[in-house]
Amino acid sequence: MESLQSVFREHFAQYADTRALHVRELRAATAIMRCRTPELGGRVLACEHGHYARTQFNSCRHRSCPRCADAPHQR
């Protein structure tokens, strides 16, 4: 299953070239495309003994982003 983020990354530039989009729409699309990627930075989570480490990337926290907007609704 393809994520909304991958659909935006693949097709949004072509879509935006054919339409006059509002700044709010461009900001929302950019936030969705950058959410939880190295573009927004992140941190390394590791156990104190060095057995396990993983990178956790920052969220965009935009209200239109399905990944970020869903968490408050779940709580």
C-alpha cells in the first residue's frame, strides 16, 4: 500500500504546475512530503548498553498531515 506521503512526493510537482494553489495548500503539501524524514532532522535512540539504536525523525506537526493530525485524535 502506497502512503499519502509517497503519492505527494511522486505527483505533487506535476499537479502544482497545472494549478494556481494557495500558499496554505503549498505549505500543507510541503509539510506532508517532509514529515518524519531527514529533512526535518531527528535523533538517535539507543539503549545505554549499545545493543540497539535507531533514528527517529521529527514530525512536521501540521494539522493537515495525516500522520501528525491522527495522534491527537487517538488520544
